[in-house]
Amino acid sequence: MSSEPSPWVEAHPDHVRIDWGQGVAGAFAALWLADNRAEDRHANGQRLIDVLDLPESVRIQTATVVDGMLHVTFAGTVAPLVRPLAWLRATLGPLTAARPELDRAAWLDGARRVAARDFAWRTYAAVRADAALRGVWLRRLARDGIAFLSEVPCVEGMIVEVGSLLGAVAHTNYGVLFDVRAEPVPENLAYTDWGLGLHTDNPYRDPVPGFQALHVLVASPEGGDSLFADGLALAAHLRTIDAASFACLTRTPVPFHYRSAAADLCSEKPLIALDVAGDVRAVHYNNRSIAPLRLQGEAAQDFYRAYRAFARLLREPRFQLRLRLQAGELVVFDNRRILHGRTAFASQHHPRHLQGCYLTRDSVLSNAALLP
Ligand SMILES: [Fe+2]
């Protein structure tokens, strides 16, 4: 039996300092404490007060610890706060410490990787039957950006059933699902038997599709290999070897456009998007759908130099995971991160047929966080 020593608590008029030792300490501001009373939350967890319901200046009178609970009284009419010390300590870490979407492991060495060995790879029956196993699979999908299922029945429409198990299937102008096979009049170059360079899907959409799922119904015995690379790792690599190009791609808005009889979609995004901390949040790369750039003279030259530097990385086989998916295999990948492509195949001899769908980003990550 061991009990944790009580932390050191100090009340100041404008904050409470709590020191747990070993470098773990917090300075909890008076207004922050007044805004975080348990009583001001509904049973469903939602806050019942607005910030203007509190006075602009909140002053602390006392702060004491009783049985692991911090009791704080305030001057004036602000009601006291009672919170477990452990609860306060948990708020010191980043909000997202336990979020699956932030536990990301970038991989640059695609060519060295074996999909069935190095990524989550399970049978559909196992993932469907066991919620805990599905949770582990989804968290690996969130971490690596890509995961695989095998023994998915080769039945048309199965992709929607599998997609609905993993998250929420998005309905787009391509439908709830789309057929990836050579068509006589392709409304998208994906619907040919041509090779496709690495890309992310639908950057002309806002938001872009969160995750993409592709189910192989008929594999091609020759050609039609799938290619994947981790845009996170590639962007980080570009940052290391060519910081100027990286910076240019993060600050240049690129117009993406798609138009068909059923849809006219346009969105402007940088090829490499950063979050507020300056880390790579997303990669948007699709040469097929870049509209004429609104760049003049030197700005255009700078952009093309950077664009070409990134494109060269995307063509390097050493960064690419390459495999020929077999009938009944299904891949899911993070479309804000993982670039995908394929090698050409001969559709007149081999009628390769995949069905795909998009899953909303938040639904997949929610399941990854929620499942045991
Ligand atoms: Fe695609």
C-alpha cells in the first residue's frame, strides 16, 4: 500500500499554486477556477454559465485540501469551488494527450514496410465481432494513418457496411460509394486504367474527405499495384532538406476545382497546412484538380520551385509502400495525411474493380477514442 504525498497548496489573491513535486506544478488563475465549478455543469457535462456570468475580477480568499479535494472560496458572490486534486492535475497536460488523432507515428520508409506486418491488418470478421479489437485497430489507423482488413466478402456494396462499422459514411457527388474501374467516359481520371501518381482525394472539397476506404472486388493479376506514402513524414522531410520550399508550400493558397454535371466544387488550401503550433496538420496534393494558380511573376516561380521539390519526393520509390491488394482486402487511410496512387493496368484483359467510400474524420476518431 502506498499513498501519494499531499501536494503543496498556496493561495494567492489571483491564483492557487499547487505543486505535486517532481516538476509537476500548476498556477490555477482565479477566474479559471471560478469558471470550472462542477456545479456549473449539467449532468451531461455541458457548461451552464457563460463567461460574462462571472465578475471580471475574481479574488481568491482561501484554498485548502480535505481528503484529496481542493476547496477554494472567493471574495464577493462567487460560489466556492470543490474539485479533486487529481482532476486539477489532469488539466495540466495538453487537452489532447489522450486523443487518438494526436498519437501519430510518421513513417518515411514506405518501401521497407510490409503492410501485413507493419500496419494494423485484421480479418473483417474479427474486427466486426470484437469491439475492443476494433478499438485497437482504429487507434492504429489513427496513429499510422493507414490500416487493412482482409476476408471482406466480395459483394458489391459491402464497402458501405464496413465503412458504417468504422465511422459515418459521407455522401458526396460521387454517391455513398464509388466504383473504381475503367469506364468508357470517365468523369474522373481514377475511372480509367491509367496509373495515378500519389495524391490526396478531393482537395476541392471543404472539409476534404476524412478517411477513404477502398475494397477490392476484382484484383488485377498484373499491374494495378497500390501505392501509399505518409504525407506527414514527407512534409517533415522537405522541411529538413529544403526549408524555403516547405515554408512556401505552407503559405501559398492553391485553388482546387472540380466540375461535373452534378457538382461544382472549389476550395483554396496550401499544399502543406500547419496547425497553430506550426506542426503539419494536413497535406493536400492533387495535380489533377489544381486550378490555374493566382500567382504572378516571381511568386509563381517561387511556388513552382517548391511544388517541384515536393513532387520529386513523392516520386521516390523508397518512400512508397507498394502492394497489390487482393480480392477481399480493404484499405482505410487518412486522406489528410496519406497520399495514395496506383500503377497502370490493362483493363481490356483484367477488369480490376474496387469500391470505395469516404468516412467523416470526426466519426472515425470518435470511435477510436470511445471503443475500449
Ligand atoms: Fe484517389
